Amino acid sequence: MEQVDTTERLRQLRQLMSKHKVDIYIVPSEDAHSSEYIAPTDARREFICGFTGSAGTAIVTHDKAALATDGRYFNQASKQLDDNWTLLKQGLQDVPTWQEWTVEQAEDGKAVGVDPTTITAPEGKKLAEKIKKKGGKDLVGVAANLVDEVWGSKKPARPNEPVKVLGMEYAGKTFGDKIEELRKELDKKKAAGFVVSMLDEIAWLFNLRGSDIPYNPVFFSYAVVTPTTATLYVDESKLEEKVKGHLEGVNIRPYDAIFTDLTTLSSSEPATNGSTESKAPKRKYLVSTKASWALHQALGGEEKVDEVRSPVGDSKAVKNETELEGMRQCHIRDGAALSEFFAWLEHELVQKGTSLDEVQAADKLEEIRSKRDKFVGLSFDTISSTGPNAAVIHYKPEPGNCSTIDPKKVYLCDSGAQYLDGTTDTTRTLHFGEPTEMEREAYTLVLKGNIALELAVFPKGTSGFALDTLARQFLWASGLEYRHGTGHGVGSYLNVHEGPIGIGTRVQYSEVPLSIGNVISDEPGYYEDGNFGIRIENIVMVKEVQTKHKFGDKPYLGFEHVTMTPMCRKLIDTSMLTERERDWLNAYHKEVLEKTGGFFKDDQRTREWLERECAPY
Amino acid sequence: MEQVDTTERLRQLRQLMSKHKVDIYIVPSEDAHSSEYIAPTDARREFICGFTGSAGTAIVTHDKAALATDGRYFNQASKQLDDNWTLLKQGLQDVPTWQEWTVEQAEDGKAVGVDPTTITAPEGKKLAEKIKKKGGKDLVGVAANLVDEVWGSKKPARPNEPVKVLGMEYAGKTFGDKIEELRKELDKKKAAGFVVSMLDEIAWLFNLRGSDIPYNPVFFSYAVVTPTTATLYVDESKLEEKVKGHLEGVNIRPYDAIFTDLTTLSSSEPATNGSTESKAPKRKYLVSTKASWALHQALGGEEKVDEVRSPVGDSKAVKNETELEGMRQCHIRDGAALSEFFAWLEHELVQKGTSLDEVQAADKLEEIRSKRDKFVGLSFDTISSTGPNAAVIHYKPEPGNCSTIDPKKVYLCDSGAQYLDGTTDTTRTLHFGEPTEMEREAYTLVLKGNIALELAVFPKGTSGFALDTLARQFLWASGLEYRHGTGHGVGSYLNVHEGPIGIGTRVQYSEVPLSIGNVISDEPGYYEDGNFGIRIENIVMVKEVQTKHKFGDKPYLGFEHVTMTPMCRKLIDTSMLTERERDWLNAYHKEVLEKTGGFFKDDQRTREWLERECAPY
């Protein structure tokens, strides 16, 4: 992984900080829509510090610079940061959070600056409070982005790709119906309207897809829905006539007009849907807790706004029958592509002795996937990693700067694709030679956790926080652990990571119960720095299950797996499995064979590989 | 369970509400120290509504009255409330929280009143904010307690029992050392001092014990510790000369003087421990998040106070070696008492055919316990419950108003005692006849959960929130569930329930990792209203465990059980147990027999009972 010399960039940034009278400057990794994956034009945090991971916050003072990131990226960040930077390993004992570190730097009356479009309102308000409480001056929203000024003419332009309509055969519900449901929520909450700020929520709400951000079929936009109106803020040049036709009844306004429009809207009397009751409290606009501080300020701040977990995000996470069936179908096609790739890879490495690097393998996988029906593109950078690279949790092999795959070490492949009928995300860890005892032990413990989570039954109302331990329990009992979450929500031909659900130790997951129709990953792992990494990821969908009893008259829920490619036979130590786990494994492999075998009628190599891997124990 | 006619009490309260210009009045169940168990003088919520459970909040408007309580008490509350009251079942879907209900009543500009000593500052502030946000007027701290005024001369006096010194052979650490450790915390947090508001924290900090609150060896007091001073607010008449001698160096001030003293303290320049740096931010007083709104206001509010999880509570929860050994020892004596009682009960009910009611059984258990070495008293009202009463989670049999024990139904006994060397709390569910299939199934599922939790291994940093599901998983898989937490912290000859740790779905448990030295209960259950109830409770202590590997160089933790009385042989369906569970059960029973058998050299009946129940499978 390359290092960038950030000395000159930091010098210029510090000059601008002085000019804008801020002593400390925060550079979050998010764009104005709180996106996890961003367009190159928004990669300010990467530009300023050189670290390319998807999560992290940079903080620059006049004499220090720190990058805070989580366990997935400790390894990568320590390689990519130059000597100007200190790495704050988030989550480790005695390491301050980036907020604590910032507050500490600000203690003696210093001012902290941030571009208010790049930080959420709750985050901004909380940080401002802490800074002031601990003797700092304040958090200042600096309208111009100072990193952009340093970046100058070399900064990539904002993408302006065309927007497409997603047909009913994939969306399963009209956008009119979705908006009506949102209006019911607004009515329940007595709200004047909802400002939709997250790009995937807008794409879902209007049954549109774009390609402004790599891997995420979204387009730069905002939307405002009131009891009587729906307005989409998007550059009109992105919309063909067909799309305009689809959007009948929706007002179209320029992307940048959102800020001035919100200021106007919030100062006028909000629509009350015909009610003339004067005693009723004035209706407020709702924004998501992920909306930017800048949006919040445009609406008039605290007094004018109610922050809620996005009702659009909540609805989007509950997939309808069309979307669920799409998920099943695209995972069958995708699972077959993976098996074809694994069989090819084994053949090349073992039978032919070909030397292949990680990128060549990833490219072959993309080539195979791209031939599948309804394929649109990948859903994230393929993690194709050999041996020690597999321990870099979000490893990204670069052409010309990656390793040759060593058939005597583990090979971890975490990859996924966008199909018109759904989004896939699968991790398999393989071995083409003789795994070590530790590799088999770790793989089997991870597999046991993966199975335990999938087999969990839980009453309605249970969150992913409560289930996380089920996936970790076997590793823990052996003194092993992984430093990432266990599951993330997955979009329907949308972002591969989506909220609000999740399985993990983040406390926000405890606030969102899993519901029938949720689609989520099940991906425990184990990583030994410098040695090897294991991860097993299946996508599962929440469904109601039948239980012997039914206490409290509420539904009991469980999971249905959709991922369809086998586990690695060589890495499983069956003596560590219970009878129930072995039964699960046999049933799973039988299903994989049944559902994907048909793809390989004329492909003897893959058929043989699949039959061998899926043979019953 | 008796009902009280609350019509006249409510009429008078509403009159007082009008006089004090509040439209809604909140009556929490806590005293001024946020105590769970309270003295009769503080039982205002019980007085106003008739419900006697340990948790719940009453809210009275001019035309409505509501009592909110949790799943443990749904059954009991619905029996005890008269027609004036609506029961708000907290935690059920679509039932508003008591705060939401209050806010709703206040919506059109109404004022809500509360005695500010009976609500914590965070709770008060949050509620005030919500009331105002939703169109209510405000939350008003009414200095006089309106329920006390209705209660009048019939209200019991505040107890004033003598305070005793707890010797080093039980406390294991001098109060001087404890105060020095607290001062280190104050220094780390740059605080002017800590106001100790919880009664058990004060008793622990000063190595004192009292008896002002039934079952809880505490005494009415406050304390303030600064870098240079320690002040105990307690009525001096409670302190014998010996106690005053023990308290050398501690200022003694009257109990009620705390409010005026805090006002004076916070307006003067706080002690800075010799530092003369004028640029340093002014040091603030720390209060626990459990401190009352009244204390908070006396200190000068927001600007002058930092709210923290109590550092005294955190230290108290980590028992020292002397306390841990005391826990082991008192549980052996207590377990032997329980076995003697169960053997007696079986003999009376089955062999002799004696008719015994629940209170007679509880009295016999107390009589047996009271003969044990170092016995001080019970640690809570014994739950002695037969058949359907066992489904009332916090059932309290009353003399003359309880059931005769039916040997053909389950008998659930949840009880504990205070000993000089520790506090016990044990639940066993027994059957003296032929259990139904469902009773055996439920008992065995509960037992499997109890064992799974005890056998859990987890890395340092894991909270009781993350472990809760382990105890529930087997019940869930069968469509069963229990509506209470799985574990509470236990004091050392102190309150039987103590924070901040806990095992359960309350989100605050996620904030406190379990630590070596914590003592906590492991008590899953299952309850069928009107039919039967099952609960199995052991006390366990957190210890470091040896694991095969040790990822991340942090300790892996597990539990050591201290409870020493057998599980119920008749209720276990061994076909539902794994080999590992059967091994655990055999090892546990062997240990119970070894550690408590010696008590019954001259007691053939108990010896035979114990040997039968502890026989290996």
C-alpha cells in the first residue's frame, strides 16, 4: 500500500485554518449525504492524510494531525499514514475517541472548524457541547471546505451520470405508494414534512437508480416530502424524458437549491393538511439523525426541526415480497458465479501451477459475474487476499501492487455484485493446499458462529445487538475474537451496507429490532496480523418461524439464508461440530447443489468441484 | 392481594395540585437516594395507588390516574389497583412509556409537577425537555411533597436506627484507602469533589452499616468527598462513640444540611489541591447520574455539575478478595440452610401430609437461616409461592392472605439473607409430586440457559447486555420467553440489587463491561399466568479464565458460582441436556454435596434428601 507525503498539503491547510480563525480542523470521511462510500470528489479525508479506507476521521491542529479509524483498518492505516500522522485506534482501551482527542486539543479556548455539510447535526451539536464544556471555544461551521481549497484544480468534478427508472418487476411497490406511506408517518408524528438526505433513501423512495458513486446505484440529490408535495432536488440534466414521465407529480428543483428552499420553507407557515385548529403546536420538519448540520441550520435549527431515525430508512429495510424473491434469485446466480470462479482458481493454481496475483483473480471473478443475467456491476471493491493480506479486514489489492496468490496459504474472497433484482455480498475463505491446524480450528470456530447465528430463534422486538454474541461465543471460548461487526443490512439493488439494522456491539443496533423482511449479513471472522484471516459471510433474510410454543402471542423470528456457494471442505474440522451443525452443513450443501448445479451442465470442472465440496459428511 | 380505595386520596391530591398550579403530578417509587427498596415513610407511590411492588411510577391528572410498571409486576398491579387507575404495561408494544403518557397529557400547555428529591436530574431534565417540545408548559419541582400532605399524620416517621462499623475482616479495605482511591478518580476527572447520594455507596465507602431500610443495611445519609475533605451528612444521634472514633477525620453534619451546604460549596471557589494555575477551567462537582434533581439544583445546576456514573458505585461493584471469600463462605452456609428447608418441606408435605401455607414455609426458612453463623437478617421479602402464584414474578405472600402449598404443583422459592460476610440471593423451583410435561420442559430450558450463561467465556470489555441472549436462547427456540432481566449485581453485606452491572436487555447494561470481582445473579425463568412459574437463580462471580488461545492480549473472563443448593431432580428432563450440560450438573451437585454435606452429620433427613438430589446422572 502506497504512502502519500502529506507535508505540503498539511502546511497549506494550516495556513487556511489561520485565515479562517480555527485552531483545529476536522475532516470526516462522509459526503454531504452521510454516505459510507463516496465519489472521488468527496474523498477529502483520503486526500489530506493518504488513508484510503472507507471509515475514519482526520483532525488537524497547528502542530499535530490524527487519523481515527476502527479495528477493520488498524493494519491498513498504519501502512498508509506518513510520519505527519498519529493513528487513533478506535475501540482499544485507553485510546481516546476522535471526539475526546479533539476536545482535548481544544481545551484552552481553541476553536474547532468543520465543513457543516460533512458532519451530522447530532454529531455536530454533541461535539460543540463537549468542546465548550471542557474549556474549548466552540465548533465552527466553516462554509468553504478547506481541504477542497488545498486540493484546488486537481479535485475531481462532481459526477453527473444519468438516472434510470427501476421497474415494478424489481421494486415491487410504486413510488406513489411509498410516498403515501411516508405521509401516514408524517401524520402520525404531526410533522410538516420530511427532508430525505441519504442518497439510497431517495433512490428507493422514487424507484430510481443512478451511478454517481462507485458500486452504489445512487445519484446526488435531496428530497422533501410534505403532506401535499414531493420535491426532488437533482440536476435536471441527469433526467431523460422517460424519467421525467415516471416522476409525474414530483417537483424537480436543482440539487443546490435545497439549502435556500429549506430556509424559505421553514420560515413560512407549514402546511397543516387543511386543519385550521390554531391551538395545535406548530408542525415541524423531520430530518434523519444522519442529516447534515448544514441542512439542520438551513431549516432554522433546534426549534424548527425534529430529528428522528429516518422513516424512509426503516421502510426500505423491510423488503417486500418482490425484493425478497429478487434477493433469492440473484444470490443463486451470484453463488454459481462464485463456485465457477473458485473451481477455476483451484484449477489454475493447483492443476496448472499458474502464477496469479490477487487482482488477476478478482478480475476473473468480475468477468464471470458480468455474464450473469441482470448483472449491473460490482457492489464494492472485491477483497481478493492471500495469506497475511487476508488479515487486513478491508484489504483492497491494487494492480501492480498486490501479492501473488500462494496456494499454500488461505485465500479470502469477499465480493458482491449489483443485479437489477438485488445486491449480493459473500465471503468465502479457501485453502488450496494443506491448512495448518490453527487455520482449521479458527475456520471451524468461525463457521460454528455463522451457523449459530443463522439458527437463532428470537421473539419479535429483539435487536441485532442481542444476537451478536451468538456468532462470537465459540471463538471467545477459545480465547479468540474479531474486531468488526457481525452483520450489516443489505439494500435491494442498492447500497451493500444499509441501516438502520445491524448485528454487532454498536449500541445503536440495540435500538432497532429485526423485522420480517430485513436482509442482513452473517459474517463472523478471525484475523491474525501478518499470518492469515478467516471470514465466512452469508446473507440472511428475517422471516417468521414456527415454534413449539408461542409465549406472549408475538411472532418468533429466524433467518433464511440466500447465499449459494459451498463452505471450504479442507478448512472444516468436523470433529469440532455438533450433530446439529453437521446436519445444517449437509442440508446447506445439498441446497447449494440443487439450486446452482444447473448452471454447470456443460462445465465439467465446476460441476466436479461443486459436487466434491457439497458432498455430505 | 388487597386493593385500597384510592378515591379520597386522589381527591385530596388533586385539590393540592390545583393549589400548587400543576395539572399533572408524578409520584415516582424512589426515595431521595434513588433507592429501589425504601423505608415505609417514603412509600408515597404505594400510598397513592395501592400497588406495593418495588418498581413503578404513578401519574395523576385531574381526570386520570395511571400506574406504569414492568413485566415482573403486570399480574400483581392489575390485582392491586382499584378502578381509579389505568395500568401502563411498560415494555409491551404500543403501550406508551410513563414519560410518553405524561407528555401526552401535558400537550396543551399543561404544567407537570414532581417532588425534585424523588426524580434523578437526568430523568427530570429529559422529561422537562420533552414536555416543552410537545407543547406542554414545563416540569415544575414542587418543594413540598403533595402525597405527604395527603398522607398527613398517618405517614410513618423517618427511621433513625443506630449505625455500626463493619470490621476489616469483612470489608477487606479501610475507608481511608477507599477515599484515597476516590480522590485519584477526582483528580483524573479534574473535579472539585463528589457528592455521594446513594445509601449503599455511602455505607460501602465508610465501612458502616445501618438498618433504616428493611433488608438493606444502609442508613439515611449523604456524603461529600473533595480532594482534601470528607463530610458525612447523618443525624449524629445514630452514631455511637465507637462509630465516631472509626470516622476520625470525617466531618459530621446533619442529614438535612446537605442542600444548604452544597449551595454554599458550589458558589465558593472549589479547592484546586494547591494548584494556582489560573487558566485551568474551573473544577466542577461530580454527582452520580442517580442523584436527585434537588441535589443538582442545590449545586447550581448544569453549569456547576458534571454527571457521571458513580465512581463509588463502580469501585463497590468490584469486590476485593476478602469480600469474594465472604461471598463463597456465606453462600455455603446459606445453601445448607436452603437444603435443610427443602428437605423439611418435602417431609411435611409428602411424608406427614401437613397443610402449610406460603408464609409458614417462608417463616420456617427464616428460622433455619437465622441460626447460621454471621446471620443478620433477610436480604428481601421471601418469595414463597405455590402453583399459579409462582407466575407472579415478585410475589409476596401475606400472613392470612396467601395460598396453601399444593404438593401437586410447582413451588418457587426466591430468598436471601444478609450475613456479616456477604449477601445471598437464591431461587429454586421444586416439585413434590408429578410435574407436567410442560413444567419439566420449561424447567429444563431455563436450566440450560442458566448453565449456558455460567459457562460463557468472554473477552474483557464485554457487558451483561451482550451475554443476556445466552440465557434466553433455548427458551426462544421453543417459543418461550421471560419478561425480566437475567442478572443483577449483588452487594457485599449490602443491597441485594446493586448497579451498575447487570445482565439483561436494558441498554444501560451495555455501557458497563463486566470486570473481575463483580458479583451477579444468573436467573432465567419462565412464567405462565394463572398456571405455574419457574426460576433458577445462582449467584456467580466474574473471574479470569484460561483459554487455549489469547487473542489481543486481553484477559478472557468467565464465572464462578457460589450458590450451594441442588437443582430439582424431578423437574429435569435429562434427554434435553447435552453431554456438557450433564457434566456441569454432575460436577455442580458433587460440589454442593462436598461443601454443605458437613452441616448434616446429625440431620439424617436433610442428608438423605441432599444425597438423593445430588446423585450423579
